[in-house]
Amino acid sequence: MNNRKIGNSYEKIAGEYLRLHGYEILEYNFRCKAGEIDIIAKDGDYLVFCEVKYRKSKRKGSPFEAVTIEKQKKISKTAMYYIATKEQKEIPCRFDVIGILGNQIQIVKNAFEYIG
């Protein structure tokens, strides 16, 4: 299986996990020129931009370490584009990271702030 197919399968697993925790999934793999956001969801009053990272083991580091400052900038720019095009300007937003290590899933809510 190639990396994109692996990524998609773990994004679906993460999406189901989020649903079980009360999130409403709006979109998977939103893309624009600025970048991609794995999952866009609602959690209560919040519009949530979710990055999903998978690691089979800690040999290459934790999944959360893979969400670098550069990745956060891309996600932030993509989120701003989404907000502008979907007319979601009045909804509070946050950035969550879902880390999957082996078969364990962890959510870090508000993992980072907007980076412009």
C-alpha cells in the first residue's frame, strides 16, 4: 500500500474516533493551493482543523513531533482559505492533532495557535 492510501485509511480511523468523541465530521482532505487539511469537523461551537499523524512505532519519533512549525503554517493558511471560501468567519476555530501510534489514538485539542 502506498503512503497516500495508508494516510487515507488512518484518517478514516481518526475520523471515526472523533465521531465517537462528539465531533461532527464536515470534510476529509480539504485541498487548496496553500495546502491540505486532513479532517475538518465541528466540536460543539468550534470549527476544528485536524491534522492526523500515524507512526507504527516510536523509532521515527512520536506522531506529534511530525507537526512541525512549517506544517502548522501550511495548515493555518489552508484553514484561512477554508474560512474565507465557506463563509465561516464568525465561528471560533482551533487546531487539533490526532496522533496514532501503533493502535493507540490520542487527541491534542488546541495543539497549536494560528501561524500567519
